[in-house]
Amino acid sequence: MTDESVQPAFHGPPGSARADGPDAGAWTASAGTSVAPAVPVVAALREIAFWRERARTDPHRVMAYRNAADLVAGLSGDEIAALGTVQAAWKRLPGIGASTAAAICSALAGTVPGALVEARAEARELLPDDDAASRALAARLRGDLHAHSHASDGSASIAEMAAVARALGREYQAITDHSPRLRVANGLSADRLRAQLDEVTALNAAFAAEGADFRVLTGIEVDILPDGTLDQDEALLLRVDVVVASVHSELRMEREAMTVRMVAAAANPRVDVLGHCTGRLVEGERGVRPPSEFDAEVVFEACAQFGTAVEISSRPERRDPPLDLLRLAVEADCLFSIDSDAHAPGQLAWLPWGAQRAVAGGVDPDRIVTTWSRDRLLAWSRGE
């Protein structure tokens, strides 16, 4: 099996494509009363967004469907009935364009929107068959330690990311927005990160109040600076649940210097996961980028010694680490974390891709921290 042959497998849509508003999807224009429609409006809009995000459509373009879903969810039944199935009427509402209006009107009329039919078809064509071992490993994954919200360079709120992660059956989802110096990704200042911690606390309190066995984990994807230090206040790194440390700058640094840089991060007691270690890109809109050069044996030995997990990135354009390095990390007896690095809700469904790579690299499932329970994972991340 070649490195590039490890492709993601198709898995069905999450149960999250449900109407979350007050009967928002249950109104038809003709009746003007609450009924059980064949095509719930909010569900249809969110499922379109889910499949488009999963297929790597620009998340900011896809957000039109999520924003439309939120708008419909906030309307009363009478308001929806008054708008009916007249696209021109819907297009007068803020943020509703031709495509979203067409989808809304189709759903209200009891017809599956053409955009949803197309998105489902594209999803079926996108991914080849997988194998039993990969499916079994994907089913064991309980959470994801690397994802972004619109606070940095993601496209959705933490609440929206959490809703999809929960619907996908996860027990926990870390939000790891970027650190301050990555300005191109709107990295979070210390004050913005503190505010985000409060936001997550409130969200988790709501989950606890409803008896949900799901939590958002606080986190950060912190830049590993050229000298090996981390781009955030240490006091804040102590407060978050998960620290993913990644190189985003000076990727072509000389091999010896890059090795020292990465070992410093792996040895840092604040770091839990070494993110997308080579920084390579193998396809996609950003083009192809070669891997950074470093002594992988030394870096993985440090990861193993200090208990830092090596990330297996599920992003299709990364496939990081390459399989030869992944096997080196297995030989070094490293821990691993299969993560999505999602920048949109639909991308949270990419974990099966990482599972396939883990199987191809011979990773023991028990060495994958994202197969662990939330309590065990947090005990590990706290060094207990």
C-alpha cells in the first residue's frame, strides 16, 4: 500500500441534521399549521452544509446554508407560513440568496432540495470503499483533540461545532483555536482565549443540565516558535484541557535546528499533542508543500519519553505523518491522537480517514488517546 493510497471512507451523515428550532422545520406554507413534513427545512439546510464541508467546499461559502438554517429556526410558524414557498419573499430576508431560498422552498413544499440531492451524490462519489479494520477503529474513537471555531480561522461557532460532534457520537470535542502570532489565522490573544474558556464553561454547564454525556474541551493549537518556545502565556496553557503544539512558520528551517525546535515542544510539560508534524500538503487548493526536515527518530523518541502524543491528521490534504514516519513513531512506542483539524462542522466527520492511516501504519488502538474515555484522557493531559 502506498502512502497516497490511504484514502478516507464514506460514512453516512450524522443524526445532527435535525431541526433545532421551535418546530422550524415542521411548517408548510399551504397549511399554516404545524405538521410533520417529509423534508424538515432546518435539517435540510444543515445537511447540505455538512456534506459540502466534508467535501472541502470553502467553509465560508457553505456558511450561507448554516446561517439560513439559524434564521429559519428563529422564525415562528406564522412567519414561515406567511413567507410560504415564494422564493422572492425569502430572498428579501437578510442573508438569504437564490440557492438558500430555493432549498427552503423545496423543503417547505415537501421536496428534497436539489442542493441536498447533489451534495449527497457528491459525497457518495468522493470516497472509495474502506476496510473492516479501519471501520472498527473509527468506531472506537470517542473524541477529537484538534478543531477550530470562527474565533480563529474556522467558520462556525463553538456551539455549532459541538452540536455536530455530539451528533456524530463523540463524547468530547476539543476546540483548539490558533495562538496570537498566527495573525493570518486570527490567532487568539490571551484575553480572547480567556473569554473563550468562559464560553466553553457555560456551554458545558448547559450540557450537564440536560444530562448529556458530552463535553467541549478547552484547548489551543499553539505555535512552536523557532526557538522551541510556545506562543501563549504559560498560565493560560495550564488552564486549558488540551494543548496541541504545531509548527506554522519557518517550515524550511535547517534540519538540525528544526529537530531541536520540535524536541523542545515535545518535552514541554504543557504540550499534549504534536500537531501535523511535517507540515506537508499533498493536494488541495493551497497546493503541494514538501515536508519539513527533521530527525524523526529523535523527535519521536522525545514524544515517547515525555508522553506527548503524535497527531495522525485526518485532513485529506495533509495525510500527516507520512506512513514511513508513522511507522517510526510506532517503533518508538509513541502515543497517538487521531484528530480532524476541522475548520467547519462537516469536517469533524473526517476521523475515519485518520483511522485508515493508523491501521496502515500499524498503530495499536490502545495507544491512541482519542479512543480513551474523557476521564482517562483528561487525567493524562493533566499529568495525573
